[in-house]
Amino acid sequence: MTEVGGGDVGSTRQKAIDALCEHFANDALSVEEFERRVDEAHKAESQEEIKALLSDLPSGDLPVRKEDVGTTAIQRPRASVPASRVKERSFQVAVLSGTHRKGRWIPARQNYAFSVMGGITLDFREALLPPGETEVWIFTAMGGAEIIVPPGLPVECEGLAILGGWEHRENAAVSPDPDAPILRVRGLALMGGVEVTTRFPGETNREAKRRRRFERKEKKRSKRLGDGS
């Protein structure tokens, strides 16, 4: 059973909705069942009713750990491998082709990705990251590169796009643990594109967009209910 925690009904409701979002992202709920449970969470008048909505769901453990920082709950990945197992450098090259790294892999301290009329995908959602910084240097010309990271992994980007695009949403560390992993992405996109996206493990880009739209909708709805109380 997923533990929702104490507090008043409002905070318990929000925690339950957040938990339902995670279960939906991990395919534990269909779209119809997810929407039905969220509607029931909004209608529930007691913590017991809200907790009952999660009683038959799996624990929903993700490869990240939830912590509380002030009043904001965040997810922060912990170091997964000792520094001795991490290579100093690695190279990914795609010329008129594509290359992908995903699953449980161990990135090097410095990862260099070159794409010329090709595509590169580096998926860090299940990667075993060492303590401290992991760097990704990208050069793409008439090609593309996608960096996929899990929620809660601090990411800092510095990029230059010439007749191309560099898209990212900054996710810098909040009071960082010196031993916690952090990803730094740097590079150049020449007539190409680089995109840094955040998704749950196993979540497709389409599912992530749908989840984010629903989360924004629920935040607005919760705010309206709070203002009206």
C-alpha cells in the first residue's frame, strides 16, 4: 500500500494525487481509472477515503527517493555506483545514423556525443550515476540529440545553437548534497537540435506531455478549491 502520510485532508489529497500521477506514469493505471480516482480524491471528505484510493496499488517505488525540503517535496536520486567503477571519458558518434544509450548503464565522468546528419539519445532515467558531477558534451550538425533525465536529477545546461535549437528546462540543485549526482550538459547545435527532457522510467514522450498537462490542470483546480475554502 502506498503511504500517503499525515496532515490535513487538503495536504493528504494533494499527496494522493501526486502518487496517482506516478502510478499512471508507471502504467499501473489506465487513463480512465486514473481520471476516476483523481475525481474521487477531490470529492473525498476524509483522509481514510483518500487513502483507500491507493490501497490496491503497488508501492510505486522509482529509482529516486522523495525528500522534503521546507514545504516542497522533491525527488533526488542517490549515487548508485562507486567512483572506482566510472570511466573518465566515453564517446558516442552518429554519422548518417543513430545511436542510443539506455537502461542500466554507467556513464563516464565526461561523455562526448557527436552527431552529423544523425541522431543520438542518452537516457539517464535508469543510469547508475556516480557521486558528484557527470558531464555531457554535445556537438550536432544537421542532426539531433535528446537527453532524457528522471525527475529530481539536478541538470544544468549551457549550449549554443546556430541555425538550430537548444531546448531545456533548468533543473538546478536545491541545497545539494555534495555526494548526490548532478548532470551538466554543454555543447553546440549547428543546423541541428538538442533537447533535454524529464520523464519517468518507461514513460513515452507523449505520455509525459499528457501527464504534465494533467498535473497543471490539477494544480489550478486545487488552487481554486483552496481559494474558495
